Amino acid sequence: MACPLLVLAAYDAGRVMEAAALRGPRVAEQALALVQQIERSGTQDELQRLKDINDFFNRRVNFREDAATWGLADYWASPLESLERRAGDCEDYAIAKYFSLAAAGVPTARLRMVYVRARMQGQSLAHMVLAYHAEPGAEPLILDNLRPEVLPASQRPDLTPVFSFNTEGLWQGVGQVTAGDPLARLSLWRDLVAKVRSEGFL
């Protein structure tokens, strides 16, 4: 069941710009580009929205570990924080794309953050991607900072799903069986949702 606060809240471009202005003119410039991209994407079909928002953040945010960016082992940044630092790790890319696509009109029920094991150079590493399901049970499309193109999950055999979540639920793997309330189970997600709401994305 969706959290009532999330149902009542909505994307507000004006609040996004106000929050960005408090971070300085450089962040306001980045936020304006994002707001304009969200407006353009809102007029496109959903597949084009996925491609445009995926490209926006893959181009503007450089991969960097949280320890280097924030001095913390794990920190989930809001879209504005990622744009301010021009850096983020895999969670930050997925977060920024999730909330920007939701702002552009993609139903959050079709979007899930997915923790995966990614096979890279002979190693299995913890990683996060954003998955888009056109309808329940459909093969998801994967938005990832490791690969620039939006690809069906079947074309990403390097990724093994562990669990997935969004603002509406938490699931084992990418299936339909719920594993609880993500706001209760994931403290980083709960803190992030509050922060993103204050910035106007929810």
C-alpha cells in the first residue's frame, strides 16, 4: 500500500528551483536544465522518456564512490545533491532517474530500484540499477550507469537481481511477491524520500 504522504505530494518545478537556488547559481543552472528536460520528456512516449532521463544523468554525473564524495561509506543523494557534486555512485544514478521519470509522468508502479550482483572483470559486485516494467510481469528495461543504452533485462546477463523497491513496495528480486514496506525496512530510502520531498520532487 502506498504511503499516504506520497499520494498527497507531487512534483513541483518551482520548489525544485527554489531548493537548487539555495545551493548556489551553478546548481540552479543544472536544476533548470533538469526541469526543462522533465518538461520535454513529459510530452514524449515513455520509452523516449527513459532514454532522455537516462542520458541526462549519465552525461552530467561522474561515477565516484560515496567515501570520496561524501566522506561516508554509504550515502543516498537526492537528484540536486548529485547535480551539485556532479558525482555519484550507482544508487545515486538510479535515484535521480527514478524521481525525474516520476516527475515526467511515468507511474512509480512501473519503476523499481533494483539491487543486483554485477559481474565485472571476473568479480561479483553489489550494484544498483533502475528497472522499468511497461506492465506487471513484463520483461523490465534496465537503466544503468555502467551501460549507456536502455536495454531489456535479457540483454544484461551480467546482472543478477537480489531485491527491488520503489515508493510503493519492496520485493524479493524483481517479482510480484511483496517483502514489506520499504520506508520501514530501508532507513536510507526513508531519509532520502523525506529529502526529495522537501526539494519538490514528490
